[in-house]
Amino acid sequence: MRQTVERFWTVGALSTLVSQSGLSPDMVELIDDLLQRWPALDGGPRAALARTILTRVYPTAPADAWRNMNDGELQRRLQAALLGSQRPAA
């Protein structure tokens, strides 16, 4: 059985994020899970997971768009994806 993690977002806010972001409910939940667990996860695996998710969220971004981003930038990009910012990496 899946353990619940205290959410920053309420269920109603998650519904809003799905509408606002244009992402699937599963993707919103996945990003939310990662952001909630961010402080507890080891940097390497956390960054790898963030890059994988960002590649799926922004499929038209260049393949190496996320490679040189630091931990903080990856986290900000995930947060921006939830808020509906559709700009890929600069």
C-alpha cells in the first residue's frame, strides 16, 4: 500500500494545477511527489529523476537541455511546470 506524504497542495489545488499546467493528473502527482520528497532524496538520483520528468514535460526541448542545470534550477523548472510555464530550458 502506498504511503501518503503530506502535501503542500490540497486536492482542489491539484485539480487546478492539472488545468493550469496542461499536464496529466499522473504527471502532476509525480512532480508533486518529487518536490515534496526533494529534501530527503540524495542529489544524484533526485537530479536524474527531475531530468527524466522534465524531458517528458517538455518533449520538444533539446535532448541535453537539462544536463547542466544545478539542483536548484531543476527544482524551479519542476515548480514552473506545475504552474503552467511551458518554456523549456533557456
